[in-house]
Amino acid sequence: MNHLFKICLLAVCLGIYWIQSAIDQKIGLFCSTEEVLYLPSANVIKKLSLGHNGLLADIYWMRAVQYYGGKRLKNERHFDLLEQLIEIATTLDPKLLHAYRFGSVFLAENEPIGANQPEEAIALLRKGIEHNPEEWQLHRDVGFIYYWFLNDYKKAAEAFLEGSKNPRAAIWMKTFAAELLAKGGSRQTARFLWQEVYQTSENQQMKDNAREHLMRLTAEEQIETLQVLIEKVQPRIGRKISSLDELVGLGFFKKRPVDPKGFAYILNSTTGKVGLSPASTIRRY
């Protein structure tokens, strides 16, 4: 029986390989030569899949991930094929949740981190909700994109509120919707959302992304604190502070303040503004 199972499994794998090869030969592998891009439609591939939709969906989702990762490694800013690759994967398998959730992040993130297509990310998530109405996390993701990437706090609150109607939804969804309407895009609400993503995400890449945003928020808070300190100190000493080293000399710090990644903050002597070091790897938009 075990031997028969292995034979059947091998036959299925060979069949999938043959089908994919036939599809690629018939309609052409997706390619990118400068600005010339071609990728077959999701419906065409679905018709040629011979019923192996689920396995082909996984193949095209892996293609999307590899495409995205390859662009990131090369520091390229354009992700022209990303949306269509994800569309193919989710059309072949409308229940492919990770394609909706991670794919929406890839699409929504600003360049060069992502495709800078938040509207397309929301459309993808709406498609996911249509086919998976029981998954409250998709509503949370819609609200998150409205909040962080589109600064539309009303629509974000509506998405969180809609998701809160699911009996399995996180208890904070409903109360946060009301808080969001009251406080809008405050740093407090932003930190709460990114902390929620960091704590609940099962994907390491999404956790790393959330950590990056949390460090950026921390850097913004520290910069504001330093700016306020400088503005208070200058009248007391009767002159303009031209370097953060002067704050060290005045006894406010033991050494020059650094950002969450360990790079020293700088003070622009011309504008008097505190900022990140040019060498800092804290994400900036």
C-alpha cells in the first residue's frame, strides 16, 4: 500500500510538472526585459490547469514571493508583475489566505520596500473577504492599510468595526475603531497597530517589517524629545546649540544619543533640526 501511494504521488507530481510546462509553453513564461512585461491572465491559467488549481496556486504564490524577494535583493523600485502573480494565485485558490495577507503587505508598502499600491492591496483583501467571510483578520488588514498607507482613519475605523462583528475577532477591534475616530493618526494608535502585527504575525518577514516600523516610531519620539530639550536649553545658555555633543558636555547625556539601531542622531547647525544620521538604517519615507 505504501509503495502504491508513492507511485501515485510521483504520478501526481509529474502530472503537475507537465501541466505547468504545457502552460508555460502555450502562453509563455512571464518575463521582464527592461519595461516589456508579459504575464498570462489568471483565467487562462485556470482553464489550462486541468483541475490542479490548488497546487498551481501554490506554484504561482511562490513565484510571487520569489519575484518580490528578487526585486528587493536588487534594490529595484518597480514591482510591475507582483499584483498579477498574486491575482493568479488567489484566482486558482480563493482560499489561499497567506497570499491575501502577505500579498497585500507587499503591494501596500512604499517603494523601495513594496509596490506602493495600497488601493490594489485593499482590492486584494476585499477579494479575500468575499471568498473567506469567516476570516476576521482580513478586515483588520484592510483597516490597517487604510490607516497606515492612506491616512483614511474613517474607513480604517469602519473596517475594524466590521471585522469586530465576527465572534472570533480580537476584542480590541471594536474599541479601537472608536479610539481611531477620536484620535486619528496619532503615534499612539500607530504603535498599537504595529505592536499588534508584531505580536500576532506567524510570518517572520511580517514580524521584521513591524519591528522596523516600531523602531521608526521610537526614533520619531526620541527626535522630538531632543528637539524640545534643545529649544529649552538654548535660552538658558544664551546661545545656539550647534551639535548634540554640546548636550553631552552640558551633562544631559553621558554620550551622544543614538537611534534604536545604534546610530547617533545629528543636529543640523543651519536649521537647528535633529535628525537621523545619513548612515542610519532606520526606515524612512
